[in-house]
Amino acid sequence: MADCIESIYQQESAFSYEIIVVDNNSGDSSRERITGLFSQVTWIDMNYNSGFARANNEAIRRSKGGTVLLLNADTIIENNAIEKCYNYLTNSLYIGCGVQLLNVDRTPQISGNYVMKGGLNYLLPLPFLGNALKFFATIFKVKKPNVPDAKGIVEVDWVNGAFLMVKKSAIKEAGLMDEDFFLYAEEAEWCSRLKKTGKLCIYGDLNIIHLQGETSNEIFESSGKGYFNLFDRKGLQIMLSNLVRIRKEFGITWFLLILAVYVTEIPVFLIGVSVSKIFSSKKYSFRQVKKYAGNIFNIIKLSPAIVRNHPYFYKVL
């Protein structure tokens, strides 16, 4: 976090801004260390692990400016990206935007995304059915659900929450982030409401460094980047949040359809691992099949609450 804040203050900025840090009950000396280093920072204690949506909502409520930036603590700002992005946005008709996220080695991360009907893209990380879907998508030349590397201005359906700048006028009309979400998919659902007020884009000529997955891996005691590890608590949270988003954005029918495919993956996964063992493949294991099945059964238990769509905090920690 300190590196992120320091990288902001190192930029030569001609506009005024405030930095608000929200602490989701870190339980360490972060507050003393950060406020000692950066006295200008406004610190908010949530006093419990409230997740991404609730923490950002609290910061948005307390912010004073007409534009807000949701920024992950595991980012590094360079080349005055925030000020340039702010100038682009405020002088445009767009209501929200992102920039091109980069890995430490400066290879691009997915920063902007397109909506696939019913959230079908959430099936792509499945170990075997996902590969089959990718195969057919390639044959039928289905449009990719994301922008791998933005060049110039690219209009998108939703923006990665690691860097998401939004005009307050749009938030006033669309509402804050949905606080049913703990982590993952909340920015996608939020952007679906924001898009009803105006367009979103990625400014591909602006870059920041994003240490993707570092924070969430620490929280969930997980490993790996991206969303393909579906075999631990992080995987459970990913699939659960995705399904909650599908129910809210696309309705009950799509929710039940995607859940059915998740369930179908269990026997397919088991058969696939059994066959792969014959050919001495070690890509997946029976332990992963068991963990995945356990995650799906936990989701099934929560399905009645998801279908009812009443306020509920979908947190698995």
C-alpha cells in the first residue's frame, strides 16, 4: 500500500485530489505506518472485513470531489496516469473509464471487458467443459469477452476494478456498488448499471502496474493469478460471486443454467482426470476434483438465497 500511495505523490500533478484508504480490519499497524508516512491521507476503519464493494462505497460517500477513482493497493502509478485519465474523462462524454493495466514485466493485463449474454464467459475456466467451449467459440469466431491489450480509446461494457474512475453524476443516477458482493464480479454488476447512464472506455495510452492477485491470494491463502483456480476458498468465492452477478444482471433462468453447467463439470472433471492418468498427465488431480465438487455443493446450499435476491452478504471467509 505504501508503494502505491508514494507512487501517487511522486507524480507532478496540477489538480487537487484526496486519498482515502479503507482498512478492512487488517489487524496490524498499517494505520500508524501509513498515516505516519502520509499525513494527508484520510483513513477509514471498517472494523470488519467488509470486502470490495462496501469498503469502496464508504470511501465514495465520504469523498468530496466530482469524480472518484477506485484503486487497488497493489498498484503503482506512473507517467501521471491518474491526472491524464482525469483530464480525458472530464473532457469527454464518457461516465467512467479505466487504463491499461500492466504486469511487472510490462506485459498487458485484461483491463476492459465485454458482456457475454448470461455470463457464459464464466464457464471458460472450467477444467474440461471450459476447454470445449473455447474450441467451439474459436470455430464459430465468437468475439472475445475482453480487451487483451487496449490501443487508444476502446469502449467496453465493464472496467477492471483495480483502476476504475467514475463521475459522481453517474453514480448518483446508477447507485453505489451492490453490497451483497464480498469480492469479485461486483464491478461488472456495477458497470452494468452505470452503462445505463452513459458509456465506459479504456484509455489504452495510459498505463499503471498492477500486482494482480497478490492481495486476494493472501486473504484466501491461495495461489496463482487470474480466475482459473476453482479448487480452494478463493475459487469458491469467485464462482459464488459470478453466479450472484448472473442472477442480478441476467435473471433466474441464466443463473440456473450456468449453475447446472458447473454441476455437470463434476462428473466430466472426474472422468477427464481418470483418463488423463492413463497417459500420465499431472495437470489435474483427484484432490482437485474433490475440492471443486465441495465448492459446488456449498454454492448449491446458497442457491435459494441467490434466487430470492434479497439482501445477503455472500462472503465465504
